[in-house]
Amino acid sequence: MKRFNLIFIQTILENNKLESNEKVINSIGSYVNESFFRMPDFMRSGVYLLSFLFNHLYLFFYFKRFEDLETIKRQKAIYYIKSKNIILLNLLIKLYENLVLNKYLEND
């Protein structure tokens, strides 16, 4: 789950054309993990389940998990989900985007 979070954070930053390095990504990753830890159990379980499904959904299309895809395919996948408004996956992306962008802009 930790690797997925870091890859997802990196993809969100690249989608928004924000500069990132390993230190920034790890800082935001720890903030995201801490935010998930502070959630009530039923919400945290839902987020973890959706993240797991999101990560493994691409096995059907590319025979790779989301975290193993190339950057361009990851960005296209996020764009497709947002443009087609696939409900639960779109909510997951918005949750991550809010956490990542808030922390990134807070540090800026």
C-alpha cells in the first residue's frame, strides 16, 4: 500500500505540473498515511479497499498493476476516470488530490 501511495502521489503532482522530488513525495506520503490513520475504521477500510481495487483494476487491461504502469498510462487512467465520472474511483482520486495538493501548497 505504501508503494501505491507514493506512485499515486507522484502521478497527481505530475498531472498538476508541480515539481517534485523524493523528499517532497515522502513528506506528502507520510501526511497521507497519517490522515488515513486518523480516519474512523469504517472509512479507512473503505479507502484501503478502493485503493486496492484501483491498483489491481489495470491487471485486466495492461496486465500490470497501476503502480507498475508507465507515467503516461497512469495519467491517462486518472484522466479517463475523471472524465467518465466513475463514481467510487473518482471519489478516491479526489480524496488523494485534496490531501496531496493541500500538503504540497502548505509546504510551498
